[in-house]
Amino acid sequence: MRAFILLLTLLLSLPVLAERPRVALVLSGGGAKGAAHVGVIRVLEQHRIPVDIVTGTSMGAYVAGMYALGLDAGELEQQLLALDWNQGYQDKVGRDELSLRRKRQNDEFLLRTDIGIDEKWQLSLPGGFFQGQALGALLRRSTLTIPRLKNFDHLPIPYRAVATDMETMTPVVLKKGHLATAMQASMSVPGVLQPVALNGRLLADGGVVNNLPVDVARELGAEVVIAVDIGDAMLPREQLDSALAMVTQLTNYLTRAGTERQTALLTDKDVLLAPNIAGIGVGDFGRMPEAIERGEAAARLILPKLQALALSEQDYADYRHRKLDRRARLQRSDAVFLDRVEVEGNASLSEAVIRDVLGLNPGQFHQTEELERGVRRLYALDAFEQVSYRIEEQDDEQVLTVHTREKGWGPGFVDLKFALEDDFTSRTNFEIGAQFRRTNINILGGEWLAEVTLGSNKRLASEYYTPLDTDYDFFWKARGEYDKRRRTFFVEPGEESFEQFGRLTTLDFDYATWRGQSELGYNLNPWSELALGVQGLTGSIDARNLDGSLDVTSIGPYLRFSHDTLDNVFFPTHGEAAELTLGYYQNRLDGQGSNESVDGLDYELDWLRPWSGGRHTLITKLVLGGSTAEQSLPVFARSLGGLFNLSGYQSEQLSGRYSGLAGLLYHYRWFDNDFGAFRSPVYLGGSLERGGVWNAGSEVGWDQSLTAGSIFVGVDTNWGPLYLAFGQAEGNKNSVYLYFGNLFSF
């Protein structure tokens, strides 16, 4: 009897179930305007309108995917607004995440061009302005550790995303795999973001070929479609006043043409919403709350037609219960137990190196943030254009598969430098330079560098560097360089060590030297190293004021400790940097009728530490250097002068055997200049410094030091710092500075 009653109940309910059509929600792309979709979903939920299928393109694919996971409108809004979407276009890892070696290179050659040189020594460029690494991380955080799905029909709401095959320019419907990867493929704007390599195809934003995938919803069995179109309208003639406007118009035409083909598939039973999103751009992520409200307003305007799809309270409760039950079965959480870790993809680095840098251990639970930190450590090696991961269930095991894609436009890379110092009166210093870096010359990630710098200072250099183990604990480096720079010594008339030059009070010398180094180092961690090496130097010191030249040679061992966790080398807010170098050299000077050979200890100490609170930062700085090998001219001269290094003097205007400087620098972040994909904050500040240079150890002391200070306006640009400053020092020394680039350093 019970079985009969149950069967009868089911039979009686079938007509009711059959009467309810399958409803699909179709969401178009449009960047920040896609927040309007959340407003539409809010109205649907408030009025008990079910969604059985969801499809989307670009930002519509993201909102659709998160809704398909079972999130309601409130959770969607919270998720959408909590994400920093601008971070999705900032692939470069923070300076404090880079290895010490890469920090040094980036600080010297600030113009990161991303110009590649391939194996045939031909120029090559990346496939997008951004590589999509940051966007991939953002999407993975959104979806958490949801495993790879055999079919997106297994989501609480069946889901499809649309991307474009860039080879054939045809639409590709993504129906299985890693949800975050499907979203990213659909969102990767060609030329802006690197296409996603998936199943042998290069996939990018689907907006050009199908920005409103109504046909995809029909193929899934949709009987009623609720389509939300947030695409841009065509620009009027008066706005077609630039090349960018013309490109925008072409893009709008292609997108609108595809959308019109899709809207032609709608029938009288379907619902088309076009929220008024005028004035909100694709990158206006700060206006997402406004877009949500506009989407809600558009849905309320057409509410009478939508209400025809509404369920009773009981039926809608049953619908929500089924959706939440499927959501619970997804095992979507912020932690995952890993049985195995696999590595796939193309990489010149050995798999052992990749595993060691990743730092994830099988047989343990790992938080999503741990997985992301491991991926960022790999990406910070600067060997890959993308590093991603997915989680799969294989033979009852949870398997993390890390996918690496080596840079396709290398393995050689070119970076540039440009620096300028002008005092608006009599002196201009400048440097231009280039660095060629050949990466991954062995399976441990060895590199060969070639550098050239021209201008006020000149340098030619070549360097070979290689790790010695997969843990990157030990390394070996060999470097040769030619360096030429001007040194100015201030002396008192009659000073014994300079008596041969008469009663001159300033002496200008050109130091032109060849230097060779070989060192063995140990990385205490990625930001600290200890190195032991030997250095040989030969060259000449030529006097500009007088006819005179000295030949110089030097050789000896050195020990160096380096530590750097600064977030920014020019406008730091946290971290610390310190370097101590001790060397014992035999120095020889020949010429001017005399020969000098002296052994001595050479030492240098640089230390810097910022202290921040809100927009205010105070930076403390200490610089010391000297040599016990007291000769008529120091082989290793120390220099001061320039902004923040005895402000009021020009860069390296003061030179001597010994130097010392203590300084305080304050800066206030006036405004942020946030342009989304990059930022150029503006700072106001000043400095107070005391220090000096000395030619004899007996002269060194606080009483023999100079006091200086400065005030400045600074801009932290992507191409280096820009300063307009005024410096004042004792002795009525003052200067107005225009600085750009990295001519000076802390």
C-alpha cells in the first residue's frame, strides 16, 4: 500500500513538473559592467524565479560560474566587491617576493621591456600585455579548491562558458575541466591578456564571436531564456576622434554583430534585459556597486514578464534545497588534503627544482593560500609566463597538478635603464644602459648576463651565475667588468698625501678599471646570502687637473653578507636592507716616479630600515666605508653627494678613502594615482643627513662631518623614481635637483 501511494504521488506530480519550463540565464561580457548581472540575480531570487541553466562570456562567464557553484545573490555581491580586480592586471610579483639576485637586477635596470630574444637570436614578444598570472590566482581564490570536473553539468546549476579559438576565430564552448581555467579563458582579452592554452588550443575572450551565448543555452535544453546584455553601443561620430576610438568602434561592431545574431534566437517566451550601464567603463571596478543597482533596476522594469516564471514558496524552497545539496557535495573548501603532487608543462628547469621551490608536501592538508604562495614562488623565478594548478581525484586520491608554461618569447631577455640628474645650473649627469639576460642555460636555472652602461659613468660587464643544487642553497658566480667614473677629492692646501699636486683644493680623477670576480655563495633564504670570493683589479687613475697617471692593481679575497626584504627600493614602507662587505687586498700604485704596494682591510656597510604608519614613512639610513691601506690615492674610493647623500652637493661630488653618512628620510604618500593596471603614487617629504668623506683615518669623526637636508616632491613611476627637490648643506652648498631613474641609490 505504501509503495502504491508513493507511486501515485509521483505520477500526480509529473504534470506539475512538466509544466515548469527549463529556465536559462545567459550573461554577456563587459568587464566591470558585469556587476549588473548580480543585480538581476538578486531580483530573480527575491521573486522565486528558478534558474536551471547558466551560460556566460567574459565577466558574464565569471558571474555565471560563481552562480553555478551555488552562491546566492548576497554571496555573489560580497565576492565580487571583495576582489581587487585591478590586481588581476598586475602580474609582476612584489619586490619583497623576489630573490635577492633578481632584486639587484631589477633595481639597476628599471625599464622592464619584456623584449625577448629567441634561440635564433631574433626578437620575440609576449602574446599579451599581461600574462594572466594574477588573473588566474584571483579566479582560483574565488572557486577555492574545487576539483577538476568531468562535466560542468555536475555543478549545482549546469554551466557553460564561451571562449574564442584564436587560431580559427571560432567560438569554443567550455563544458568540463577546471572551473577557474574555463573562466580565465573566457575573460582573456586578446592583446591585453595572454591567451589560455587548453586542449591544444589558444583560447581568449569569447566576446568577439559570441558575447551573449543564447544558442549554447538552447543546446542545453533551455525552454525559456533570460538574457542580460551589457555590451557597449556603437560610438557616435563626434567621439571617433582618435586611433583608440577607432579600435574601440571596431571591437564594438564585432561584439554587437554577434549579440544581434543571438538575440534573433529569442522568442516571445524569452526575456531580454539591457541594463543602462552608460558611463561605466569596462575597467571601472570601483563603480561595481552602482552597476549592481542598475542591473536590479532593469530587472524590476520587466518584472511582470519575469513573474510568469515564479514558483510557489514551497516549490522554490525545494529548488533551493536541491541546489544547496549539490553545492555541499562539491567539497569546495579553503583546505585540501594532497595525496600526490604532479608537475607538467614545458620547462627547462629540472622537475626537482620546481618541486623544491613549490615547497608543498604530499600527505598533508594545505590551505588555498599555501598553494598560491608556492605558485608565486615559482613565478618569481621569472622563468615562466604562467604557473597554475588544478586539483583532481584520481583512483581515490587527491592529486595537485602544477602546470608550468615557460616564457614563449625567450630564453633571452633585454632590459634597459635611463637615469638623469640636473641641477639647472652647471652640471648634468646621465646614464643609459641595457642588459641582456640569457636564462635557463642549465637545468638548475643558470644565467649569463651582458651589460652596457654609457653616459657620465661607463660600464661593460659579463657574468655567469648558476645554482649548485635544486634547493637553490648554493651558487657560483663569475663576473668580469670594465668601469670608468669620475672622482672628485677635496683637500686642504699642504695635505701630505696630496702635496705633489701643489695648492689645488679639488682634484678630479678618472678611475678606469678592469675587474674580475669569482665567488661561492650560500642563500640563507631567498632574501639573504653569504658569499666568499676573490677579486682582481687592474687599470689606471688619471688626473684631470694635471698631467698625471697612475697604474693600479689589486687582488685579494672578500666576504659579503647581503639581506634585503624592502618592498620598494626608492619609496619603501616595510622591510629592511643591509649589506656588509669585508675584503683584504694587496693594492699597488705605479707612476709619478713612485711605486706603492700596501696590504689592507677594506670594508663597506649599508643599512636602511623604513618605519610606516598609514601614509607616513620614516626611513633610517647608515653608510660606512673605508680602507686601512692608506696610499696617496685610494684604490677603492668612497663617494658622497646628491639627493639624500649629503643633499646640496651633486652626485659623487665628494670622494675620499673613508666615508660615513647617517640619515633620516620622511615621506608622505600624497595621492595614489591608481590607474588600475599600474599605480604612480606621489610623495611629499624631506631628509636630514650628516656625514662626510676623509682621506686619512685620523680625520674621521662626527666633528669633521657636514650637515645637510632636503625637501622634495617624488613620483614612483613604472620606469623609476622622479624627484624635484631642493638640497642644502653646510658651507653654503645648495642645489635644485631634477632626478629620474636610478642614478643614485640608498
